[in-house]
Amino acid sequence: MTKIFVVARHEFLTTVKRVGFLIVTFGLPLFILGVMGVSVLLQTRTMEGERERIEHSRLGVVDESGLALEPFPDEADWILYPNEREGRTRMAADGVHTLLVIPSDYLATGRVRVLTTHRPSLFSFDRKYVPASFEEYLARRILKEASPERVTRARSPVARADTWFLLPDASGPADTERPEDYLKRLLTAGFFFLLLFMSTSVSGGYLIQGVADEKENRVLEMVISSVTPGQLMTGKLIGLGAAGLLQVAIWSALGVSGVIWFVASFVINPGLFVFCALFYLLGYLLYGSLLLGIGSLGTNQRESTQYTWVLSVLTMSPVFVWFNILSEPHGTVARVFTWIPLTSPMTLMARFTVDPRGTPLWEILCVIALLAAATFLALRFAAKLYRVGLLLYGKRPTPREIWRWMWA
Amino acid sequence: MSVASGTRSERPKGASVTSDFEPTPNASRSDAALVVERVVKQYDRQRAVDGIGFTVARGELFGLLGPNGAGKTTLLRMIMDILRPDEGEIRLLGHKMTPALKDRVSYLPEERGLYQRQKVFDVLVFLGEIKGLPRHVARRRADQYLDRVGLLAARRKKMRELSKGMQQKIQIAGVLLHEPELVILDEPFIGLDPLNRALIIEVMKETAARGAAIILSTHLMDQVEALCGRILLIHQGREVLSGTVRAAKERFADASVRIDTDAPLEGRPEVQRCTPEGPNGLVRVHLNVKPEAFLATLLAEGRAIRRFERALPSLDEVFINATQRGVP
């Protein structure tokens, strides 16, 4: 254990002290935040300006609907034109930027025609160019005898729906849960999903880089004359996994919401937190050990990456079907991904979160057992490949050789 | 005591095994630093190491020699448990290799390097810690050994800032700083200038003097002659020659002598050829007859003979003859 700890600490410190690590950890998110912040600020200001201009600029109205819109309220800066042609002719001289034509079939269709000099920005193409004050006025004219409360209700018939989700139970009446509770579960699973995705991506990169660096530096033979390949591999998994986690944690902290998310996940549902943490750990160990074992067969970082890209894509594949898994947690896709050890951590976390009662206990236990067995075998085979792979300098092994080394 | 043993079905062309020149110094098999017994390592259809056996005593400097591709590195890797032998047994310090035993043994491989982006001191501390030294001891020893190899001033430098020779000395410091009982050095002098080579030889002698066994694998025969009491020469995975350096040389000595005499030597029927050795009249003479007969002839002629000795071949010559023509 001591040597594993020494290797883990060495790997961790070596990684986090690198200038590249510091730049990526602190510089990259700050850069992205900066760019995004400036972009969002500019966009918000642009859209706010657009809205202000629409709300407060003079409005021209042509009423062909027969709703008898005049007289307009005193405070409204609206001009009524007798027809569209007249309006289009006079609007420039009257300082009108938007001409609203309410056609004769308006009550049946709800459609109006808008003629405006305003131009939308990229993110406001669906803007209606109808001032909210005019919509409010229109509603009141439609319901001209109704009380203000009725007008308000008519504009928003269901302002709030207190909802409970039913949890079917064959043995009695269905239990209920609040959507907020469901959302909290989703947040916990989402947190671990993102954590697994990001930290395996980040740590995976470090693992490949670490092995390639050591091979290129020719330092491995000296090291494995002091520690066993298994100790070296485990130490690397722990140290570089911790470095990856630290990086993801710092990114989360820079976004503040990540920390709140993490704490909330644990406080809200510690049981689910432990469940997800177990899958995270097994998932990382399985992926990391295979990555190290196979990656060690490459003679440099490029080759190691080539050997392991299929593994990486397979592990991350639940991301591509994430919405399908959430919408159909017991569908074929979700079930198939559940039983593939590399994809089961992400998939089962999602399934269990969406529908804890719908995921049978036997299936969860079997998947945990399968995942644990796969992790154990992966560590074992990877250690064997690692032992041989570390000494491969400039020689590409054949599939037959790899197979033989695995079982040696 | 036999210093070399091994069963083998066939040998390299022209080569024969010779051993038992002299007993292993200070060693019985039970307290030897290293016992290698008939180890075999096969890759596909080729035997990289074929039935090699030898022992190394504590405190001994032992030379492992052989041409490129002879199987030396494979043999050393098997000793360090980096590779597993297909047959045979290896015992270090009286035990089969275990993870704990690795802390008492040290290995400087031929394929070597150090973490280029790390600082010299940190690298040494790490190497000490993975050999089981507590962190504070590893830190202290790192400074001691850096001082010993003359690189204390470079402790805060990154490895990549150092010259190849300096890195080489740091590798050797890293191998020795946990004060192992058995040290295996594969080509330790590559990249070192004569001054630094002399420094490392001194360090190796100090290490042996405190009781550590050292196995030295090198192509530099003059270093082997300067350091090693015994050698093992292997070729094509098999043992060709083993024993003391002197015995090996005597084994390959031909009918040549060094003579300092007033007699004219050129043109004599007993003399094959003469080669002057230095300015003081010493001549190396290759004879067609036995040296004893030639000496008797000169004495009978009443010649003045100031020096007459058997000329032994250099270790380089032994190496070339043994690997190319086999052992006489």
C-alpha cells in the first residue's frame, strides 16, 4: 500500500504542478467564461434594446377586424390608420416603425400582420414585434364586458399546476412524489454522469500521456525494478484519477453552481449519492485500467491514443443516447447499455434515477456484480499487458502476441 | 566450488563451456548475494537465455560480458523479475524475488532515462521512496549522493537541463541511494567522460566495500579488468566462459612471451613474429615452440635475459576469441 501511495502521490503532484495543468485548469475556464460572459452580455443588451424599442416606439394600427379598437388609451402612443396602404404611406412621416394590421379573420385565426423597420439579431428571430401593452389592450377589447380578473385569467388560464408524479405499486394505491424530488434525483445522477464523463475524459488523457511520457523517457524499467507493475498501475490510476477529479472540481468551483450541485446531491439524497459514487468508482477503475493496459502497448502517445480510441468512444457512448435513456429508462437501448460493463455505470445511474422502482433489484445487483467482475478482470489483464507493454520500445505487438500476454 | 553450471543440449559453433578456474570468493550458495540456476528464456522459437547458471558473493564485483544480443539484458531482467524465466531458478539474497526483496536490490537498466520535466532532487527522492526509504531519509540521502557525484548544485534543476553525462550520474545515484545489498548495472559507463568514469568506479568500489554485490554488464573490458574479480561471458544465450579474469586470460594465452634480451630474435626458427612493446627493449614474441624450450635454448646460447614472462592476452582478445572461435 505504501508504494501505491508513493506512486499515486508522485503522479498526482507531477501532474498538478505542470504548467499545462494550471493553464488548462484555471486559464481555460476563465477564458471560456470571459468569452461567454462578454458574448452573453452583449447579446442581452442587444435583445433588451430591441425589446425596449418595440415597447416604446410609436405603433401604427390598421383594424380590419371590426373589434372597434378606438379610442386608444391616453397613455398609448399608437396611431390608427384606415387601411394598410395609408399606413405604409404615412408611417415614416409619423415616426412609426411598426405597423400592425389586424385582419378581418383575426378572431378566428389569431393572426396579425406586422410590417416593421426593426431587424432581429441572430438570437431573436422569433420575436413578435407586438408590444405587450398592445396585446393586453387587445385582450381587453376582445373580452370588453369582462372584469380585469377574467381578462388576466383568459390570458393565462393555467398559471400554476401543482403536480404530483404517481409511482405505480402493484400491492396498493400508487404513491406520489413531487416533481422537485424527481428533479433533485436527476440533478444527482446528472452530477455523477457529468463527473464520470469529464473526469474519465480528463484522467484518461493524463493516463495515456503518463504512460507515453515514461516510455519515451525510458524510465519505466528502473521504476518496475522497485515496484510491481500492479502497484505502479494502481498508483497511477489513483494519482491521475485524483488529478482529473481535482481539475473537474476546480472547474465546478469556478462555476459555483457545481459546488452547490455537489453538496445538494449529497444532502438531498445520500443513498442515491452512494449508489452513484459506487458506479463512478467501478466505472473509472474499469476504464482506467483498460486504458493503461492497452495504452502501454503503444510506443508513443500517438500510438497509445490510436489503440485506445475505441475504448474511449464506447465508454462515452451513453452520452449519445442520454435523452433516449431518460425518456425510456427501461427501453431496449437502456437495457442493452446497462449490460455492457463499460457503459453500465452511466446508464444504470440514469435509469435508477429516473425510475428507481422500475429498475429491479436483481438487475441492479447483477450489474454491480458484473461490473465488479469486469473491473477485477480488467485490472488483472491490464497489469499483465502493462508488465509487457512497458518494455516495448519501438516494436508493435501483434494481436496474437497481445492475446498470449493476457493469459501468460 | 563451481562458479558456473548448466545443462545444455547444444552449444554455439566452436564454443565450449569452461568454468571452475577458481572457487567463488567468500561465497557458499546459501549466503551468496545471487544464485542463478539453469535459467532459460525462450521467445517464439529462439532461446534468448539457455541454461545459464552462476553465483555472486556478497561484496563481490562480478562482470557479465557478451556481444550485443548475447542475452545479457534478458538475463538481468529475469534476475530483477521484470521477465519470468521459462525454466530454472533465481535466488537473490537467499530468497526468490518478492516485492519486499526489491527494496534490497537495485538495477540500472541499459534502456534508461529519468523524468525529464522534474527536478533532480524530486526524482531522487521518488526513486528512494519506491525503494522503501521513508521520505525524510530519502531526502537526506538524495543530497548525500548528489554531493558524492558532484551534482549537489544541480538539485533544483530540471532533468532536461542537465547534460547526458550528468543525467547518467544521477541515475547511478538513484540506484545506490537506498544502499542496496545487490546492485546490477547494465552499461553504467555509457556517456561518461574518463573523469566521471573514474568517479563512478570509485563509488562502485565503495559500494562493494560496504558488502554489496555488484554485477557489472559492460562492453568496456578495461573497466571490467579494473573492477571485477570474476566474469561470466555469454554468447547466443549460452555460457561460454566463467571464472576469474586472470584464469580466463591464461586459458586463452598462446605460445607467446615477453622478452628483454640481447639476443637477436628476428629470423630465428623458433620465432613466428616479434612485436616491440615500448621503448625499453621489451618484445612480444610469438613462438613455434614451447616457451620453456625457447628459454632453455637462449640460456644454452649464453644470452643475457633480463626479463622473460608469459604474455597473457587482453580481456578484449579473450572476448573476441571466446565469442568467435570458442574456448580452447
